[in-house]
Amino acid sequence: MDTSGLAVVFTQMCGDIWVDDSGGSLHGHLSARLLDDDNSGEIGAFSGPDAVTFESTGVLARLVDHAHSTWLSRGARFHSVWSPLEEFRAWTSLGYEPTALSLEREWGTWTSSQSPEGVTVRVARTDDLLALQDLDAEIDRAHHDAVDPSSRSRLVDLLEDPEVTYLVAEHEHRVIGQIAAWSLGALVGYFPETLHLSDLAVAPPFRRRGVAALLIREVVRQHSEDTRVVETRSRVINSGASALWANLGFETAFVRLERTLR
Ligand SMILES: CC(C)(COP(=O)(O)OP(=O)(O)OC[C@H]1O[C@@H](n2cnc3c(N)ncnc32)[C@H](O)[C@@H]1OP(=O)(O)O)[C@@H](O)C(=O)NCCC(=O)NCCS
């Protein structure tokens, strides 16, 4: 086999991989892909959970030291990593800040609660677009992000995607909440039978009445045959959303952390 050719392909797919092989044995590795960040437009170095292993915080510190200067010289402004919950303190000790959580729960049991009065759930339609854009802006607001000007085309993509279940909650013919969900079973690196929840939002006057819980319950019910685990993402800054997911029994699996490169 032509291993040098293989190494080139591997590097293109994963970026450089740093290893700590001091003393002749392997103590850890670190890699990242350099990509444009959707929010800031800056280049960032992104590492998934399988892009890093380390035996100790000292090993991680050495790997990070070497990698940071190379990423910086290639134009990256920050490093973002998804860390398993049990390892995230090693990152914070190196100056990384937690920014988001990946949360999950096994579905199995759901203690059903009462639906909020007068609220019904149906599949979203293209004529809901204006209301969906308002709800999308609520998510940006909760994250202290500027309202996304490309929100309309992203929502149209979601509405038209046959793999996505997009539901809205309605009250007196007014759209007051939304959720989108799709199965991750077919994607590499995920457990089969995993349903991803996204784009959850409820209009401010209708909050704390159980509308979000109703939308979550309904979208999972529609996927109950092929769902064992339900997962979602939540920003650390979004304390209301964190409280909601905790209330529904979701637990943190991974923490996303970020550090500016300098
Ligand atoms: C987060 C959000 C979707 C919750 O919607 P909601 O309809 O108010 O949630 P529910 O009424 O179903 O809440 C169920 C439980 O979750 C918890 N909860 C929900 N919102 C909470 C908040 N802001 N603060 C504390 N706990 C909260 C409570 O335990 C609540 O039960 P309770 O009201 O009986 O105490 C809504 O606040 C929202 O749209 N926020 C802006 C957009 C956003 O942050 N989306 C989530 C992205 S991950």
C-alpha cells in the first residue's frame, strides 16, 4: 500500500494530527478542521469528540501549545472543541470557555402532562413562514446573536426537506411555537435510533404554559417507532432553555468549549 498517498488523503480529510509520543509510546492526539464560522464569518479550528485523546492535562497542554501556533499561522482565530462531560475540566484549566451543551435522554418513558388549553400542534407549512421567522429571531435573541438575515432561506430548506419533521403550535389560528426534528441514525458517528431536536421556540406571551413540552412530546411521538435516544444542543448562555431540558430529564453528554488563539 502507498502509505504516503494515504497520509496526504488523511491530512486533507482531518487536517494535521498532533501526537504526543514522548518516551516512545502514544499519550494523546489532537486534530481539527479549519472552517468558516457561520456566526462570526471568522476561520475557526473545529475538533469533534473523536479528534482528541489525552492521558493527562499535561499531555493536552503540550498538544494544544503546538497546534495553536500552526492554526493561528493559517488564519484561524479560535479553537472550538466538543469534549465528553467527564473531560471538560481539563479544557477549562487551559483557558477554554464552555459555550454549548449537547444534551440527551433515552426516550422509553415520558410522564405525560396536560396540554395547554386551546393549543394544538400541526405540521408547519410555507404560508407560516413569517411567523416562523419571528420565532427563529427569538432563538437569536436568547443567544444574544444578531438576527440572522438568511433565516428565511434556511427555514424554507427545513420546510422542504423530506427528512425533517417541522411542527408548529397554534392558538386561535396564530402560530405560537415551533420545533424541527430529524433522525440521526443514518449519519456516521451517531448511534442509530437517535432523534435530533432543533429550532425550538415559543412566542413570549405563551411561555411557561407547557407549549415547548407539548411540541417536544408530539415530535417524539411521531418518531416513536425509530427513536431510542433524543438529543439536542443548547447554548450555555441560554439559562431558560437549560432549565427546560433539565426539567424534561435531558442530561449533558458533551460540552462545547472555545478559546481565542493568540
Ligand atoms: C425555552 C423555551 C422554548 C421554553 O418554552 P416554554 O413553552 O415556555 O416551556 P414550557 O412551558 O414547556 O416549560 C416546561 C418547564 O421547563 C422549565 N422552563 C421553561 N422555561 C424556563 C425558563 N425560562 N426559566 C426556568 N425554567 C424554565 C420549567 O420547569 C417549566 O415548567 P414550569 O413552567 O411548570 O416551571 C422558550 O422560553 C423560548 O422560546 N425561548 C427563546 C428561544 C429559545 O431559547 N429556544 C431554545 C433553543 S435550545
